[in-house]
Amino acid sequence: MMGRVSGKVAFISGIGRGQGRSHAVRLAREGADIIGFDVCSDVDTVLYPMSTPDDLAETVSLVEKEDRRIIAEQADVRDYARVKEVLDRGFAEFGQVDIVVPNAGIVSYNPVWEWTEEQFRAVIDVNLIGVWNVVKAALPKVIEGGRGGSVVFTSSAAGVKAFPNTGAYTAAKHGVIGLMRLVAVEGAPHSIRSNAICPTNVRTGMIENDQTTKLFMPDKPDATLDDAYDAFLSMNMLPVPWIEASDISDTVLFLASDESKYITSVVLPVDAGCVEKLAAG
């Protein structure tokens, strides 16, 4: 049985866990081979743990259980030369790249005047420069293939509306949308489509940590994410506090497949009505 992306190869950043892992497994289930990487070490300015080598190994196992091939390595998305090394190894193995998913991201919280230079730079470097690094490495290979392709950016509800305390995250995610539009314009002559998904809160390690729960419940230092259910619920129009990584993977798959072959330069909210609710006050 043919999958929705059979015969394609996807290059994905941040595949160690969370959304990146979910995207890799979902695309593999639908027939794609995977090239991917994750930093697999902590970032000094981020107050929650990053993925581990064991996490990356688990992603490899899950993709292989879908009977697909995967090249996965440890790499920092901020290091263009290393990103290109991973991509080149995968291209040498599979001979093509058709789908590009610059997914890796981090977040920190502070009023903008309280951000340190190191915090601000780290978030910009991962969430915007790192996204560009993935695109810069991958697009020549997509163009070389001559079959066209799809770039699926991960922006955020914070890419279209400013959220308090998100500082560099909001700035970077707005920048991702600008980069997406640029890739749409410059990629179009090569039949490369470019779109951005803007999720609401997604239940991954990015929000399920002490840093995030303290932001929502500063008076309860031992609170868990579930304790903050009502606070998260209040952000969305639909009656859900957050969505799952698999919900974003559904949209990644659609935008990567030929089902969306005439969709490009679109900012697509998968946000349970978050932006519209907050805009309405």
C-alpha cells in the first residue's frame, strides 16, 4: 500500500523527541525515509532539559519499526557546517531530499528588558538562524533533484501575535514567517512550496517543565503542567488547554504531501482558536 509521501525523503531538525520525533515517525509511516538530527545536550541559558542521545536512539528505533530508513546524528542547529554534514551524509545514502522541516526550537521567559544577551541570542540563534541553516543546507539538494519539494516551517501563535514574557521567542517566530515567505517566492520557480504552521501550546518538553509552570503559577512552585490546566485552557477558543505533537504532524504530513501541491506561502494556524481569542480580548 502506498503512503501519502512514499518515495520521498524528509530532512528534519530536532528529531530527538517532541514534535520532531512525531513528524519523523508520521512521515515514515506514510512512506518517507528520514534524515534528521538533534543537539542531544542542554543549552546553558534554557532552564529545562534538552533531548538526550537515548532519545535520539528511540526515534531511530521508532522510524525503523515503520520499515523506513533513517540517518540520525547529534548536531547543533546553530552550527551550519555540522547541519550540512548530516544532510550530506543522508543525501549520499538516499540520493534525494524532497521535504524539509526546520523544527528545532527552544524557549525562555522574561520581560523583554530582563533578558540577558546570552538568553536572547540563544533563542534567536536556535529558532531563526538555525531554521535558516536547515534551509540553506537543504534547498540546493531539493533544487538539484528537479522534482520540486515542500518546506514546512514551525512558527507559533507567537509568530503572529506577541505574548508577554516570550521576548526573543516571539521575535524569532515572527522572523520564521518572513523567511517562509521568502522561500516561497524564491523556491517557486523550482516547484518548491513553503508554508508555516502556527501551533498553540503543544504538550511536549517545551511546556511540560518547571520553567513554564512557574510562569503560569508563580505562587505554586511545585505545580505540574496539569495543575495549570485552567490557565492554558483560557488561552484557546476551543475547549482544550493544549494540543499534542501528533496534531501538528497531521498538518506537516498534509503540507509535505501532494495533497497540498498548490498551497504555498500560507501561515496556517493549528491553534484551537488561540490567536483569534486573544485578539478579541
